[in-house]
Amino acid sequence: MMENECDPVYAKVDDLLDLITKSKSLHILLELHLANRQLSFTELKKRVEAASTTVSRRLAELEDYELVERNANSLRPNSISYSLTSKSRTLAPVIQSMYDWCKVN
């Protein structure tokens, strides 16, 4: 009997869904997409209405997955901002379409 081999892309989709379904992950990605610019930690925290620890954790996870990049401001020490990576910019329309679909359904 021949076993069916699972397409390895499914595992990647599962990993992505695990990440973006964590509290505030999608919201962070959406806010960075809508802003279309770098956002400071404080600005992101306000926009997603979440505790600092939650936002900090999600940003670190999104950064590890290469969906968000952390940007240090050389002119202002301790000033960190976040932006979407080119990889996540290609994911943004998919997230936006899910948001739009949920809004009308």
C-alpha cells in the first residue's frame, strides 16, 4: 500500500496560522500595513489596545518569522520603530481581504 505524502507547504501554512492567530498578531500586521510607515512601540500599543507585554511578545515573534522588522533610530537613542518586511507586504493583501470578508459577513 502506498502512503500519501503530505505537501510540506501545509506545514508552513499551519506555522503561519499559528503565529497570526495569536492575540494581536494580525492586528499589529494590519496596523503597520494601514499606516504604510514605521510605527513606534507606543503608537502600535495604542492602535492595538493591548498590554505592553503582549505587544512586545508578538513583535518579537513576528520579527523572528521575518514579517516585522525592528528599526533603531540613530538620532534618538532607545527610539525603536517597527515596519513590515517586504515578505509581509506580500501577505498584507491576504490579511486585508480576510478582514474585509469578516466585516461584511
